[in-house]
Amino acid sequence: MTISCQRNKFEIPEAITYLDCAYMSPLPRKTIAAGRAGLDKKAQPWTITGDDFFDLSERLRAQMADLTHANAADFALISSVSYGMAVIAKNLDLPKGSKILLLDRQFPSNVYPWRDLAARAGAEIIYLSPETGQSWTDAVLAAIDGETSLLALPQVHWIEGAELDLIAIGKKARANEALLVLDLTQSLGAVQFSVAAVDPDYFVVANYKWLLGPYSTGFLYAAPRHQGGQPLEQCWQSRFGSENFADLTQYTDQMADGARRYDMGERSNFALLPAVEASLAQLLEWGVDNIEHSLRDITKQLATIAAKHGLQPEITSPRAANYLSLKLPVNAPSDILQQARAASVYFSHRGDRLRITPHLWINQQDLHRFDQTLGSIF
Ligand SMILES: Cc1ncc(COP(=O)(O)O)c(C=O)c1O
């Protein structure tokens, strides 16, 4: 189903054309209200209850389970992708001489932990890119063999917007006993993803882009087979029975069930978590299948406009519905972003690409402004 324009749910002035969700989403009005109410609670701490410390976190885990076809107990609350990847790297023991597969120009939070782990384990990192005629998925599938110990991949390439076939990749990884770790930051909420279908070992997501949530919040998924590991921090809240504040000094080595053991310290952020909940509720109400369908429609219209001005996606893989990544011509002016901003049009420049990433707030006026702006720059 195509979702109609949802601009009234956001605080975006009419004069702004915001095509930069892959950089940072705006917050829905309901999310802002929920966050403000949370901050107000901290101003009156006598109103903060066990619900704020524990039940709210449980509701977020359940929302993530709904969004990804997993179980609530499989989720930890974390601050960032780098935090989640650090938890994962701490718990991996890779064989010496084995291979870690990454994509070329992958986002650094999904590269640095593996460089560190590779150095410690004596493993080798291979950066993959498609050969002529190959898709990114083909390049990954061709590289997996018996020496592969880990694939650390996104669902959508953060610069090119190419989408990987994670079901096929997961299948081949499992057949070769390689671990599959995913960074879903540039896809989850906008592109369908199913734990049940892909069966990753772990995935991590930051909330502040396609999950329409606040900064400094995210989730770590750990498959049930990886729920006996070590957390990064020894948090009191991640210990069994910590709901009972009176008995916190009855120290215990028993951890909370499932992936909760990997929660970050002070995860019960009273302002941010209600905001996360409101955004996830909105996404679940729309439905990710409908969001994906609608974004594909919007990026198609933007692609048609861009093509009129000589800008092409030049992509060797299926393009993700939420992304339009345009190859810059060699003679492109150096101040494209400044010129676009002067016209109140916002998008990103990454590598040799203009990254155009809309959401459901885009209206006809935005399409018109995008057209006019590209016309005056190119
Ligand atoms: C693919 C991807 N992963 C992760 C992040 C953010 O990482 P972190 O939460 O470690 O700051 C970004 C931000 O642009 C991103 O594009």
C-alpha cells in the first residue's frame, strides 16, 4: 500500500526540502512530545518508577521483535553501532589465518572493530567490490569459502544505496560455518528485514536515521546461540533480579535472560527511551512493507528528475527503496551542497556521490524545488 504524504507528523517548515534521512531523520511530533514528557519526569524524580527503569525497555525489545520477526529477549539496548560492534567483537574468537569479509567503503563503525579483531586474532580482512557486471551480492557470494570466519556487512551500502540479498548471503555463510554480523543502520525501518529469514548471528542498528528516533540510542540483536557471552560493561541492571532495588547488594553472577546481558550502562534513559518507543510505534503503525513501497515510489520520482539534469544512479546492484545515490559528473561544481542549501534543499555528498534519501514527509513542492535546484546547479 502506498502511504500518503505524512509531513504533518513532522516539524518540517514548508520552505525546507529535506532529502537527508540517511544523515539524520527529523523526529516525529509524537516522539518529541514523548521525549519532553520523559525529561519532565526527571525534573520530578518522585514520578520515576520501576516502569521507567525496566518495563519501558521491555516494551522496546518487543517492538524490535515485531519489526524484525525475532523474539524480544534477543535485543539489548545500546548507544551506538560502535558500542554494539564492540560487544560482538569482544565475544568472537576467530581462527588465525581466517578471512573477514567487508564491503569496500563500508561505514567505519563496521570496519574499525574488525581491524582490531583481525590484528588480535591474526585474521585477514578482505574488502569486496563488484567486478564489472557483478552485483554486490554476487561479489560477496563469490568470496565466501571455507576460510571465511566472519562477514560484517550492511543491508544497504551507505554511499551507493545498493541492497544486498541477505537471505542468500546468510545461507552461504552458514554452509561455510562463517558468522554473519550486520549493520542495519541504513535500512531498518525503511527496508524489510526478517531475522527469521536471514538468521544473522548478530545485528546492530542506530536509531537516529530510518528508525526516526533520537541520537545515542540503538539496538543489538544477538541470536539465541550467542546469548551466553560477556557484556562490555558490568551493569547492575543486567544482573538477574536487579528490579529488586532493596537487595542490590546481594551480589549475583547470574545475568538477566537473553541478550539483556549486553545492555549498556544506564540504558533506562528517561527522556530518550519514551521517544524511541513513540517512533517505533509510528513505524509499526505504517508497516515497513508500506514504507518501503512508498519510498520506492518517491525515490523513483526523484531519479526521473535527476536524470533530466544528467545525473544517474550508476549502480551495479538492485537499488534500495530508500536511497538515490547519484554519481557526480567529472566537471561538477565543488559547492553543490552550499548551492542546494541556499535553495533550502538538503542532501549529502559522500565520496563521488550525491546521496538523496527522502522519507514520507516529501510532497509535490519538494519535488518541484529539487527539480529547480538541480536545474540551477547542473
Ligand atoms: C551505515 C552506518 N552505520 C553506523 C552509523 C553510525 O555509527 P555510530 O552509531 O557508531 O556513530 C552510520 C552513520 O552515518 C552509518 O551510516
